Amino acid sequence: MTNRKRSYAALSAALLVTIPSIIIRMGGLYHELNPLLVLLFTGMAILGAAFMLTWACEVAQMDIPQTLALAIVAFIAVLPEYAVDMYFTWMAGQNPASDYSHYAIANMTGANRLLIGVGWSVIALLYWLKYKKGVVLDPERRTEMLFLGLATVYAFVIPLKGSLEWYDSIIFIGMYIFYIKVISKRPVEEEECEGVALLLASMSPAKRRSMFALLFVYSALIILANAEAFSESLVASGKLLGIDEFLLVQWLAPIASEAPEFIVAVLFTLKARANLALGSLLSSKLNQWTLLVGMIPLVFAVSSGQLGTPLPMDGHQLSEILLTAAQSLFALALVLNLRLGVKGATALLVLFFAQFAAPLYQPGVENLFSLEHQPDRLHNLYAAAYIVLGICLIICHRSWLWRLREGLHVGKN
């Protein structure tokens, strides 16, 4: 079989695996099937969409800046997380006395910590196992690192003031809009394509642009259409096994919703493009740590009908945000020198799983620094460890910290 025929076959296969989920959704059969079958069909559809996103990203770099292409991929891949978290937030506004606000914060913080603790570390470890090298980021990734740093610094303000309000939305969303404005001005670079991307690249400019736009849109629709069913089927399967509901919301649901972006990153890594893989996850982290966090108080305000009412949060939720901000600080400090090796990846992974030494959350905590509540006390200790390690790394890499300002440059850094 020629390379061209193989490329057509791969593209056709990616499209075909999305068809069963479309049929099931249009027929309204999701609630009638076994959760494991739903998980299989929706998982196949998301996997197919992830492949199409990868190819679209590669060929899109012929017409738009690579950083902007990665930002688009990151935004599309993170759509399931938005769908799940906005649902919880909307329901919190409709039912202020319910546990939905707990679920919204738990889902958001869980997704953010998974992305770094598992996503970044697995990409670096996988690349080291396959190629015996650490991941080296392009200098242009300083843009994401700069804005991620600004968002992380502001995130520490939330547990200190004890609320997440509408003006926090303006700051977080404003950061993301400014980031998009910066990267959209970067020059387009030459890109070497292979496989399906090469097939698309060989088309005329007008047809090529239409194809990668179509793949972006179709992938986004497939991911959005299957996000809720994929998450619900995973949670339903977990409940059958007797897993705690809060644990399902904070960890199992984000595992499902983060699947598309993680699959895209793994595909890049296996193609020896770990810089793009980690770059896409870095962009996803920035996306979630600005746009997603910023959307929560806005959606809650619209749902509740009261703009000035902050999202209800107790000590445990504030502790979760503090821990998430601390992990972001440590992760950013690790990659200040544009490298993530096996030691740094192992540290991220070990510290991530160490937090599970804390017992499960129990509602009713009023004080963020309560010594009587074991989960929050341990989370605060983990946060302190992240902060101390992060500050030590920043001091060691202080010359690299100063170079983050290059992330505002329009041209290649």
C-alpha cells in the first residue's frame, strides 16, 4: 500500500470510529446501553477526534503560527472539561444549598492537578523511555509560561481573600485574551509534515485550509457531543464499584474529560515531537487556569441571577485551590529552563500521588487552616512543600525567570 493510500485509510478509520457514537446519540440510546458499552463507543469517538486534531494541528502550522495552532488544539481538547465543570457550576447557581459548588471546584482543581501531575510527567517519562532524552521546549513556550506564572500568582489571592467573584473572572479571562493577542502576531514557520498531515499539505492552499478547518470543527463537535456521556459512563462504572462520589467528581470525571488532550499529547510524543506534546499540555494548563477558572463565577452569577454573589466556598475548597496554585508554581519552576527531564517528571508524579495519603473530604469545614480537619491539614502541608520547592528552583533558575519577559515578543524568541 502506498503512503498516500495509507494516509487515506488512516483518515477514514478516524472518521469511522466516530460514527457509532453519532448513531447512538441521534437515536437517544445512551441511557439504554450498559455504561461499559457507552464508555467504549464514546472513548473510540474521542480517540478518533484526537487523531484528527493532531493532523489538523500539524497542517495548520503552514498557515497560522504554531503557538496559535497549539492553543486551538488545547481549547478544543479541553472542551469536555468545560462541559462538565460548567454543568456543575450552573446547577450550583440553581441550587445554592446543594453540593454542586463543591463539585465545580473539585472538578476544576482535580483537572488542573491531573494535567500537570500525570499529563506533564507521563509525556516526559514516555519520551525518555523511548528516546532516552528529556523534553526540550521551544523558546516560544515562554509566552505560555509567562501568562501561567501571572495566573498562578493571582490564584494565590483567592484562598487568601476567601472567595471567587465576578472581578476574578475579568482578570483571569483578560489574561487569556491578552495571551491569544500576543501569539496571534507570531510569524508562520515552515512545517515538515508526514502521513495524513502530508496528504493534507499536498492539497491546494484553499482546499488545505478548508480541510484543517473542517477537521478542527468536526473534532470539536465530536468531543462536545460525547463529553457528557463519556464522563457519566465512567462515573456510573465507578459507582457500580462502590467508589466515593466526591472522589468520582474530582478525579474520575476529569480523567475522562482530559482524555482528548492527553491522547493528542501522547500521539505527538510517539512521533518524536515531545516539544509539541508538552507545549500543547502547557497551553491546556494555561487555558484551564485562566479561562476555565474565570468562567466559573460568571456562569454561577448568570445561573443564580445575582452578579454580585460570589460562588459559595468553604475551607476545603479554598484549600484545594491553594494546593492547585502551589503545584502550578512548582511545575512552572521546573520548566523555567525550557527542559523537563526524568527527575523533574518523577518529582511531579510522586508529589501528585502523595496527596492521596489524605483521607476523603468531609463537608462542614469552616476554617481553611483548621487543624481538626485532616484532609485540609495534609493538603496545606503539601501546598507548603510545593511552594518551598518551587521557590528554591526559582532561586536556582533566577536568570531563566528574567527571560520570561521574552514571551511578550512577537517574533521567534
